[in-house]
Amino acid sequence: MAQRTRADALTRERIVEAAVELLDADGESGLTFRTLTERLSTGPGAIYWHVANKGELLDAATASVIGGALAVEVTGTPQDEIRAIALGLFDAVERHPWLPPQLAVQLSRSPWSSVTPRIFESIGQRVSVLGVPESTWFTATSALVHYVFGAAGQNAANARVLARGVDRADLLDAAANAWEELDPGDHPFLRAIAGQVRGHDDREQFLTGIDLILTGITGAAPCGSTRP
Amino acid sequence: MAQRTRADALTRERIVEAAVELLDADGESGLTFRTLTERLSTGPGAIYWHVANKGELLDAATASVIGGALAVEVTGTPQDEIRAIALGLFDAVERHPWLPPQLAVQLSRSPWSSVTPRIFESIGQRVSVLGVPESTWFTATSALVHYVFGAAGQNAANARVLARGVDRADLLDAAANAWEELDPGDHPFLRAIAGQVRGHDDREQFLTGIDLILTGITGAAPCGSTRP
DNA sequence: ACCTGAACACCGTTCAAGT
DNA sequence: ACCTGAACACCGTTCAAGT
């Protein structure tokens, strides 16, 4: 078999791009060296020339997607920009619902390198112009980033179910109905909120959560300022 | 080979227990049907008699661990109880750092059943006696739960690195040093907070984040003033 | 009803060989 | 330097057979 011509030469970027497409189409199980080599019309050895192993490939796919989400321009008050950045990440995770489990694994390979610092920098820059003491910046930014991760993870889980053809209203209805039939003594709270679940908007609720934390950050400033 | 005597009979609980032990010891890759059958002195067919497949086994392991964390008694003001429940989950995830990726996968199998409703009920019961309008309960509880998930996930990633024998101070030092050498134009925020990262306490920072959200929920009342 | 263990399809990875 | 593709060890799962 002849070697590839320069036009369709294999590059790391082309491999990562194909990996993201396979992950988007069929989830984590959709990316194997078989499907990847088939799509790229090559053999496993060619992949391994450009990428050390599957973990590094998944890391690169994650960095590529998160980097794209952080690259969008945002303008406005610091609060507006934080909302826009957070929503950008939220939407990116919804489009690529394989991200959260993969990110959780990647973080444990190198928790303070890779993608987390870029998100911290992006959100933290806006926190630092919020007018709160510098001693609170790290904790305030952590709270925002952790909330974004958690909310995006839950939403991605929903997105993966919806990708299987389930209707969103049906999904929420089924949960709400089940909760309304729970024993009031054991589960008073789920019974009480079942109605709110049925009609809620995920993105709107996500932003309300961001606002809660922003209120806490700017409102709690007098308390936090006692720290050196 | 003789069948098992009644004393060492295989049960679903015994299998789940062994699975948790293997996951705790060696992470997600530590649990295979080979290691599991070896530890239980049986064959794969015996496991499949009690458990449908590996996914169900992982779901059961997750439910077992989260259930244990939620079972502890907590007393105090609603805020105190929320802090205690959140910290219990945080600590459980630190002891079982394989949880976050697994939970992310499990949620996408059935996002509104399984373990999330139990956490919502537990935290939501305390939110409902915080004195805020019922229309805000669902969103407020979501914000708390998502924050807990995100923060616990990040912390679990750290825990997995530390489990490999890395010293915590060395890990934070390495990150802080790297950030202090970044270009100030590109990464002003990471440079600014590098010093705070070095000495911070994860659990304390986690609880401060909970307090930020509680402050936001109760309407930016001065810190702690709602406590009797 | 509960368990055994060989067998199967599939996976990530390696590596001698080609150009 | 870059790619090929057969081969290897390991994985989850099945199932005919035992008690």
C-alpha cells in the first residue's frame, strides 16, 4: 500500500477532530481505534505515531472543545461576562455530552494543569474586578467553577438521554409523576417541587444559580474581608 | 467442583461490597470481572446470576456509597445541616475518588432516578425551612447540589493523584510555581492567586462556597445572621 | 436455584516491516 | 519520518453443563 500523499497527510489535529466527531455522534463508546482508523483510512500504528495513547487523545479532544468554548468574545459588566462564559461552557457540554465523565478522568491525571486553569483564568479575571477583597478571589472563583462543572455535568446527563430520542417534556413529566406518588413522609421535598420540575428551563435555572453565587460573593464581602 | 455452602453463599450485597473494595484500592481499572471473580473465588457466570452487567454493578456500588454518606444523622440550624450533609458527600467522594466519573455515566443512564433525587430530598428538606419562597426551592437546591457535585469532583481528582503517593504540599507548590511563571499579560489571575492556592484547606474552602450560595439564597443577608 | 469455566467478540497497544 | 497491518494480552459477556 502506498504511503499517504501530502494532501491527506495524518496530523494530530485531524486525528483529534475525527475523535471529537465520533464522540459527538455515538458517545464515549463510539470512539475506538477501530472506528477511528476506519474513518481516517489508516491503521492503529499511524495513530500511535501522532498520539501516545487513547488517554492523550481524549485529553486533546477535551482541550479542543473547552478551548473553543472559552475563545468566544464577551463584553459587558463583570457579572455579564461571567454569565456569558459560564453559559458558553454549559452549552458546549450540552453539545458534547461525553465531556463530563472524560473531564473527571482527565482531572485526576493532572488536576491543576490542563483545562481547569484556563477556566479559572477566564472566570477569575472577571471576579477580580468585582470589587471584592483579593483574599476572596480564589475561593469565589472556585465556587463559580465548581458550580459550572456540576450543573453542566447534570445537564449533559440529560442531553445524553435526549440524544437517545426521548422527549424532554416526557422525561421531566415521568420524573415529576414519580415524585408526586412518593410517600409524603419520606419525600416531602420531592413532592413539593415536582410541579416546578415539569416546566423549568435548564439554561435559565443555570443562570439563576450563577446569580445566587454572585450575590453571595459581592454580598458576603464584609465577612470575607476580615481574612488577611 | 462442589457448589458453595450456605455460609459463603454469593449475594448481590457481597458482590457490591467486593466491587467497592476493589474500586477503592485501585480505581476504576481495578474492577474487572477477573479481579472480582478471583476475590470472590468464583467464575463470571456466578456474578451474572446476581447482576445484569457491569454497568448495573457500578450503579449499585455508587448507590451503596452515596446512601451511606446520606445516612448519617445531622442536627442544628438548616444551614448547619446543609453544611454537614454537603461535607459528608465531599468526604465520601474523597474516600471513593472513582465516584465522580462513574456518577457522571450513571446519571446519563437515568438522570432523574437513582441517586440524585435522594441528594435533592436530603438537602431540599433543609432549604424548605430556610424561610424563602417555595417557588425558589427547586432552583436553590439545584445550585447547592450542583456545587457539591462539581467541588467533590475536583477534589476527587486531587485525591486520586495523592493516592499515587504524591505529597499534597508538593502538588499545590508545583501548580503555584508554574502559575507564578506565567506571562502576566496572558494569565494575570492565576499569577495573583498562586499564593492563596499554596496553603489553602480544601474542606474549609468547600464550606465557604456553600456559605456563599446560602447567602445568595437567603437574599444576601449578612453572613450567619439568620442563624438563631 | 445457583454456580462452573471454557469460549467468543472486541478492545488498546506493540512492533517488525515497509516506503 | 511516517505509515502498514498482523499479532498479543486483556476485557465484558454468553452459555452449555453441572449440582
